[in-house]
Amino acid sequence: MDDFDRQVVCIAGLPFDVVDMAGAVARVREAAACREPCFLSTPNLNFLIGCLGDAAFRASVIHSDLNIADGMPLVWMARLLDTPVRERVAGSGLFEVLRGEKSVDGALKLYFFGGPDGVAEQACRVLNAEFSGLRCVGFDCPGFGSVENMSSDATIARINASGADFLVVALGARKGQAWIEHNRCRITVPVISHLGAVVNFVAGTVSRAPGWMQRSGLEWLWRIKEEPALWKRYWLDGIALTGLLTARIVPYALWRRLRRPRNDAGGFSVSLVPQPDGVLRLVVAGTAPDSLPEDVRETLRAAAAAKRPLVLDFAQVTCLSPAFSGLLLMLKKQQDSCGLPLHCEAVMPALRRHFFWNGIDYLL
């Protein structure tokens, strides 16, 4: 799917696709069937907090092809901001749906990379002992080395030779995302995702929380029961969440309820102005709406296709929206893929608040 056709919204600096479980499963199956690259990221609260201070971690999410809201706190923030992201789509839940589906085209071929010693092998054995929508065709436990040490030619060759449709990585969120970013151009498996806990769930070394705890946002309590060492992570994430809500999410939600312009079609435009020095200037004007007109998407698509350094002129912009901020991140993804810069200019103080509230002040 073209990035500018994606329905994405920005929450605290990360893009999230507006997709339900059925839509996410369909995207994964379509990518596998067409052998189309699909880097699936599953940001939860821990991802979100980590990305606030780690540019490389954040970039791995921006560079992904499908981002699902894996965590009820994210869904609550999305609802508070009145965005269309209305339900949690957990990575482990998506895996279980694929596992439970018996496709007429046959089972998806799966490769496990990572996890504690022996766990991936056990997960592979469990999957292949059942009749399900997934069949394990390989596993690798690389240990605890660096990303580079886990990326040898022999390792990548084994993964590619497996003929897998879906590569499940389990190295810890930051390292897993970094490993995928480091190797995705060398890997021929179409669907790649870091699903850290899945290998443990399948192997049976850790049990997943009951459905009612997942839906109510209490899964973290169950995870602490299963893995007591996680208590510190959840404690620190809770403290960071309080700061995030106080500084960004709640003020932005209040502004959107009390002061947001209600006429979404009102005079918003994006235009391209080529410069003599080879730079392409993107002039943004008006109030960024929640529902973006197609001509805005077409202009951003044309800007990315030009493959030139971009300067975004915000002198005539009054406010941003999560939808337009999400498309800005798609534009950044395209520029990053070509090694080209994207600069924002003429951002007035009042508009800087919107960059901060949307979590994209790192673009300034």
C-alpha cells in the first residue's frame, strides 16, 4: 500500500494506522501472498515511552509499513484525542488469529528468530504438532550479542532459504526493531515483526492474560505475575505516562474539544514551489483538518516522488491535526528512505505548541 493512501494518525510522535484486527490480518495475509515487504510494528506504552527519547527506536516505527496500537493506554489516548483509532490490535492477538485461521491457500510459513535458549525450538514444535494457520519452517536463537553479531551472512541466508512468509523476531523491543532495520533490505521474507512475547506464549513458558484483563487494560498485572522482573518496567512506564498525559495529551485533548475549528474543509491547502537551488518548498496553509482531502495526499505523494530536499513552510498554518501530523511522518519516512532532508520553517510560537502536543517537535 502507498504510504499516502494509509489512514494514519499521530499520537505522541508515532504514526498509527486506523485499522481493526480484521484489517490488520488482511494486510499481513495480502503481503505474504504477494511477497510484498511489510514491516509490522506493534507499539505499546513501553514502545511509546522509549521512542520519546530514542530517535533510532522512533525511526524504526516511522519506517514501518503497518503500525497497530498494541496497548489499551494507547487506545485511551487516541479516544481522548478524538481520533479514529478505537480498538486495541495486539500483536499477540493478531498472531493468534492467523494461527486459528485455516486458509484455503495453506498455512503461513513462520520463522522464529530470538527468544530464550530452547524456547523458539519448543514453540516451533508446538505449532507443527497442531493443525493451524501457521507452520514453523525454522528457528534461530542468536543469544545476547550485538545487532551486528546477529546479522551474519550465514544467519540471513538461513532465514531466506527457509521460504518463510512471516519472520517473528524476539530480541527485546529496541534491539528487535534495530535488528529489523539493520537487515530488512537483505531479508526476502515479506512480513517481519518484533513480537517479543509470542514465542513464549506459543512455547507455553508464559501464559497470556485472560481476555477480560486484556480488554480492561490490566494485562500488565498478569504479566508481572508471570514475569515478576517486569514490575520495574511497568512502574517506570507509569511514571512516564503521567508526565506525557500532563504535558501533551490532556492539553491537546482539551484544545481539540474547546477550540478546534469544526469546519474541516475550511481553506486548508498544500502546494509545491520548486526553488532554484534544487530544494522543493512545500507551502502549507490554513487549518489542518481531521479528514484530509485527496488533493493534499496527492501533493505530498508528488513531493516524495520528486526525491529532492524538502522545506516545509508553515508560516500560514494555524493548527495541526493528528491526521495531518501522521501524513507528515509518512513524508519523513519517504525522505529518510532516500537519505534526503526534511526541514520545517516559519513555525510560529502558537503552532509550536501543536508540534509539541502531537509529539513531532523533533521535526523542528
